[in-house]
Amino acid sequence: MVTDMAYARNGDCEIWFETFGSASNPTLVLVNGLGSQCINYKDEWCEKFANRGLQVVRLDNRDVGLSSKFEDRPVDEAGACYRLSDMVADVIAVLDEVGVDRAHVMGLSMGGMIVQAMAIEHPERLLTMTSVMSNTGEPGVGTGTPEAIAQLIAPPATDRQSYVKAWIDGLNVWGSQSLPTRTAGRPMPSVPSTVVSTRLAPDVNTWRSEHQVRGPISCLR
């Protein structure tokens, strides 16, 4: 059911995207988390939204998948070669390429931070914003402990011994009641995640006040 695959350009950055459903329908843009390609949003899942009357757009963030890579670009004093605002502009470029003035946007993890920044910087381009498994980037607000973050970003296990060690370390960090388990052949239950969804307020200051967003949101390498 994929209807289009193309590139959008933001300066010297090319963003690869594809769409599902009719262009005459309202648009839903799906933004990925750190290091994940747009296929993180499975075809079947996108088709469900398309079948409910939406045009679905999924894209590869810069430095991921088929979009432009920045390995050799110069960095600033913070060690970053681009900022979250640049990634926001990438999504806006995709909207422009698709010919959509305003869209529903949903982001997972880092993608949630991107769509929050979109709501602040380009509220006129959004209909609704949904941030999943994410936070505002404000130090000390909604962040995990250093031990938990280390578990989340650690390299995957490569053998049985390292897998068992990672599992035990996870038990110590998260607690046995927080980890998914498999019992009696039943599938693992999903771990609840935070979802924040809002219809945009008329202006940015009102949106900031109502949803307690304080900037700047983030700086990415």
C-alpha cells in the first residue's frame, strides 16, 4: 500500500520518506527515535492508520537509513554538528515536499522531543502532537537514573553468558516486577510507556504554559 517514496531537502541534508494512503486525507507524520529507521513503524501498522482515513508519512531522520549522513561534519563547542531544531526543519521539509500545510505528528523517544520542538517552533504546521516514551530534555525532569540509562544504551548481548549477565544487571536496576517475563507459554506483557497527546493551543506561549515545556529542549551530536 506504499504510494510514494521520495526525498525532501533541507539545505544540504536529504531526508528519505515514504507515504501510505491517499494524499487527499489528513496527514499523520511518524518520527523515529535515536538510531531507528522509518521501518521501525511497520508497514502493517502504517496501513491501519491509512485505512482509517489518514495519509501516513514515515521518514528516516538524518544520520539514519537512507537519509544524509554527518559522520565527517565539523562540530561546535558542545560537540554537536547539528541541533534538534535542524531535525525539526527536516520534518518541515518533508511536509513541504508532500505539500501538506498542517499535519498530525507523533514521535517516539527522541522523535517525541523532535515533535515537541516542532510544536514550539512551528505550531502553525501542526494539528496535533503526540509524544511517546519521551521527555522535554529539561535536566532532572522525567529522566532515568544513570544506572537505568546505562542499561538502555548498552550494546546487545552477543552470547549466552553476556545475555544472562545483562538480565541480572537489569533485575538489579529495574526490580523484578518491572521486567517483562514469560510464563506458561504466554507472550511477554508490554511495559507501560508515557504518552502525551495534545491539540495545539493558539500560540506557543500558551502551549508552553499548559504543558510545562521549558526550553531549550535538547542538543544532539
